[in-house]
Amino acid sequence: METDKLYKYLDFNGGLMMLHYSNLQFTNATQLNDPFDCHPSLIDFSNVPQEACGGLTSEIIEELERDLFRRTREEVWICSLSKIHDSILMWSYYSKHKGICIGLDMEKAQKYLSKIQGKIMIGCSEVEIQYKDIVEKPDYFRNAKDFFHYQLSTKAKAWEHEQEIRLFILDPSPTYMALLPDQNDDKGPIDRKEVRAFPKIGGECFESVYLGINMNADEKSKIISVARKLNPDIKIYQMGIDANAFKLNTELIK
């Protein structure tokens, strides 16, 4: 699934940094806020057929196969985007409507992301999240599924409002890795899984910026200045309240 325009919700500081550095943030799957994310327990490895054992016990085969998906979870970095810019819940997550939402032209962005070097791919792949009420575990040995994509794209129905599209990289090159400001190695080496990846994209990829209803005037001014420096043609919108419905409106800032 490929979408021409996708959106990134951020708090003020995160949005300012994304516009200033013209990049996308990818986070290791083990560090995401949902403990079920990309977890091997989404898949049923228990029904090992006899012909798959090859002299080993079914318990060993089950553990070996599960371990492959455990390692995949540790080696994949994800950038979470949304198909919509006006989710009341998503805006609420980011500083109670004081954050921003950045609209990305994905056709232009993919020209940059296609150059990313990963472990088994060149480029950045895209998957649409599927939401489920319960974990309907597919049988690893009997279902004809793409289990790699299933692992990366299955979430609880509680997250459905996010309308998430994911970009992912397997084992990104150190070129793109950077510590966050609050990370340091004073207490010993930092686990690589805690380090984010920040591939750079061109300013023309930033199609629009939406300002939260409760963002203050000084922060609005800073975002507008950085956004227009990055892309003079960027469209900037102010979010507002629809007086007749529980939904958000947008107004173009000239």
C-alpha cells in the first residue's frame, strides 16, 4: 500500500527539529509504546509438523522459528505516519493540541528513502497497519502468509484511530544513527536498539504543516519561520474547532 500524502504528529520540539534537520525519525520496534508491537507472540509456532523436525524435537523447531522473529523485532526500525491530519485523539496525545502535524509528499520522499542502506534491502518499505480485536494468531506452519509483514503490520483495534502507515528499515546503516539529547553513555554503553535513525529528506518533501489549536503565538512564529525556510511553498494551516460537530477544521495561513 502506497499513499501519496502521509502525516506525522509531533510535539512542538519534535516538530521543530524535524523541520530544522529535514529528516524522519525511525525507532527500534522494541522501543515503541505498545508492548505488543511486532511481537513474535502474534504468530502461532506451536503446531510443528513432523516433516519439519528433521531429527530435532518439535519444541526445538518451535523455539528456533520463534527466535527468527524475535531477532527481526530487534533489527527493524520504524517510522509511524498517519493517513489523516485531523484526528482529535492524535492531537490530544501531543501536548494537548499544542503540537504540530507535518504533511509529507511520499512520492518525493521515497526518492530519498530509496537510497537508504539496510541489512537486506536498499530503500525504505511501507506497510499499512491492520487492526484486530483479538490476536488471531496465524499458524506459522500451515498458513500461506507473509509473516514478516504480518509481524510488522498487526496492532490491536484500540489503535485504529491512528490510521497508521509504517515505513521500516532493517538494521539501518550507522550513517543514519544519532543519540537523542537526553541520551549519554555516562553509565556505560548505550544499547543500539535505544538509538534512533534519522535519514534526511529534501525540503520539497514537506508539503504542509498544521498548527495545534492550543499552540502559543511564539511557538507558532518559530514553526512558521523554520517551515518556510525549509520549503518556501509549504502550506501552513491553523487547526480549529468545528462549532457544529466533534471534529477539527483547518484554515490556511497566508
